[in-house]
Amino acid sequence: MREVTFLRKNESKWANYEQMLQAPQTPPDQLAQIFVEISDDLAYTQTNYPRSRTAVYLNNLATQAHLAIYRNKKDKSNRFVMFWQYELPLLMGQVRWQLLYSFLFFGISVVIGALSTAYDDTFVRLILGDFYVNMTLENIRKGDPMAVYKSASQMDMFLGITFNNVMVSFKAFAWGLVVSVGTLYILVYNGIMLGSFQLFFYQHGLLWTSALTIWIHGTLEISAIVLAGCAGLVMGNSILFPGTYSRLVSFRRGAQTGLKIVIGLVPIFILAGFLESFVTRLTGMPDFFKLLIIGSSAFFIVYYFVIYPMQLRRYSSVASKPKEVA
């Protein structure tokens, strides 16, 4: 059967399944039946049209059906655990390309910020402000370049920094409404700021010192901003590229997915705020412990948001294939 014929034969059925999967009152036995039928269609597609968009679509639909089965279990206490164990990682697997684009835009912006600072001595003041630059230069002269992290009480810093970081993430997401342009602005601005900031310390022979201090909290904080940018791109691209959905339906799906990602980032921002307020200020801490915190944070981000979603996608793809009967 040609793929276009297969699509025409089943598209209305799949659309109906999508609506049923979104409905909160769909009976569990019906959800199980939907999952079985989608799995059969997915297996057929993977055999006959393995590189088509239909296979990707059905794999995502099978994932939604799998999640819906767990969502409709009587034991609602598992909802919180299911979100972190399966739902959020599976969403990250679905939006992996937007995450890559967010990372690339941010990374390129870091390079632009560093190069601009290297070729223009006034650029760092334009980005970071005269007050911050002058204060940091004074701290360097006093022999404590990271003194800014000791300038306020720990609890005040924790509350202020955490609130600010959460607001930045919600802005990166919400500005995706401006067809992704607003989200890209947040990513580019923060990337340029980071590049300029790090090169400023490099110019004063303090790159290693600053990196070991700043990235104690920055590993989680910066990663979360990139992930929030991914959420914004998901929503913005849902408006730009609705695919087979109406633009309104596509937007609702994109906004729902992006919002779940941003909500999932809140604990990360809280932890980053805690580290910045209570740990980063301990500038005399041995380098080993600093590297341990930075390395552990980086491992968590890469594993939970990149590697684990890939593993779940592979598992769901294998699990969705019908078993041969001996």
C-alpha cells in the first residue's frame, strides 16, 4: 500500500484517537485498545515507511497513549512521580531539535559576546554596566574578585536570585508567542552577556578562578535558560509550522508542551539559587569540591534532558512493536 493511501485510510481514526487521549474521562480499557491499535499502525509504518514523518507522528501518538494509561490509573499519588520519571523526559525527546537550536543560538551568542569584548574595551561596560564593571575591578584590586557573591545575606540572595531566574525562564517561554523571535532575543542577550563576562575575567588573568566559582551555580542556571528557550521555540514554532493541525490546535499543543517544560525547570532554578547564595560565596573551597559540584550538575543536565529521553524513546519504540506469536 502506498503511504498516501495508508494516510487517507487512517487519518480520521488517528485524529479521533488524539481527541480521546486528551480527554480526562476516557475509560482505561479504551485507552489500552487505542494503544494497541496505534502500536499496530506504528509497526506497519516502521516496516514499510521507516523514514517517513508518519512513523514519527505515530511514535509520538503511541507515547501519548502510554502516558494516558498511567495518567488514568486510580492511584493519583503517582502523578507527580510519573511527570518526572516519564512525562517530562518523553517531552524532551519529542522536542530534541528545538533544544539543539536553542543551544546553538545560545552558544553562538556566547562567542559573539567574547569576540566583541576582545575587540572593543567598552563593550563589556555596555553589556554588564559601569557599576558592575567598576565594582569588580575594585574587588580584583582588593584580591577578592568574587566578592560580589558575598555582598548580601544568604537568604535575601536566595529569594531574589531564584525569583529572577524563574522570571527569566518564563519570559524565554512566553516570548515564544512572538513567533519565536522573542525567545531568540532572550537567548542571544544572555549568551552575549555570558561571553562578555567570561572574557572580561580572562583579560584580567582570572578565567580559571571565575569559572570555578561562577559555574558552581551557573551550570544549572545557564542550562535551564537554554531549556526554557527550547520551550519558547516549541510554542513559537507551533504557530509558524502547524503541520497537519489547524494553527489554533497546533498552538495549544505547543503551549502545553512548552509550559510543562518550564514548570519542570522550577526546581532546577531553586537549586541553582541555593548554590549561588550558599555555596558559590565559599571561594576558599578546594577546587576538587568545586569541580565535583560542576561535574555533577553537568552530568545531571545532560543525562536527564538528553540521554534519558533518547533511551525512553528507543524503549517506547521497541515496546510498541507487536510481539510475534510462536
